[in-house]
Amino acid sequence: MSELGKELFRSGFVSGMTTYQDHYPGHEQDHRIVIPVSIAGKFSTQMMVDTGGEWCVLDPEIIEYLWDEVLSSYDSDKDLRIRGQPYKGKIVRLPITIPAVEGEGIEIIAMIFVPILPAGAEWGLPNFIGMTGFLDRIRFAVDPDSRRYAFYFGHVD
């Protein structure tokens, strides 16, 4: 672990660390912070950290698979622009866990935007972790200079 990582743990700023990839699968040309997560303890996937994103965004097929685990859903249609494109969708609440490589993992009951796609359409964008309803509920730090890309996280007091 890097000196930064040791100090982040020592200070109590974070309680866990995972490694991240520098691109989303299938989008190798776009350098991003992509972390592994578990959704409702039943589905593991990669999500792109998007500090400019309003909500978490998930592929609608994932939510279909996990619909029985949804804690609540807001039926009113929401509008959200994703990479410049307007989408209609719904907001659902589901637990998302960042598993730890070091320290303890963290679980957040996340607010997730689920796009409503036209019949036959497929979701071709990444899954995103956004500010509202997730990143604003944790402390986090990124260390790209460590021997392995490190994403540190902890609960906000």
C-alpha cells in the first residue's frame, strides 16, 4: 500500500480500498475510473465513477434481473441527459456495495436512474456511479500513482 493509502487509513478518512480499471470494458479509448461493485448482493458489475453525474445509472436489463430487490421506486418519469442524449426513466433504490481489497467494503442504499428504452433497443452505455444518492454519501480518494490503481472509500460521519 502506498504512503497515501496508509495515511488515509490511519487518519480514519477511509475504511476500505479497491482497485480500479482505467477504462470501461469496450471503451478502452476513454480513460475513466471504473470500480467493481455488487448490486443487492446478487449481481456483480463494473461502474464508472462520474462525479459530474446526477444519479447512478444502470443498464435496464440489470434492474429487470434485480426487480425483486428494489427497495422503492419513484413512478413519476424523470428526464436525464446522459452523454448529451435525453432519456426518460425511473428512480429506484437498491443497495450497492463496493467490495474492499483492503479494509472493509461499504454498502450504500443508492438512488439509481433506470432508462426506459424503446422496444427492441439495447443499452450501449456504461453503468455509472453518480454524485446524488451515492458519491455524496461517502468519502473517497483516488491514487493513480500506486503500483495498482487505488480507489479509497469510507463512510461520512
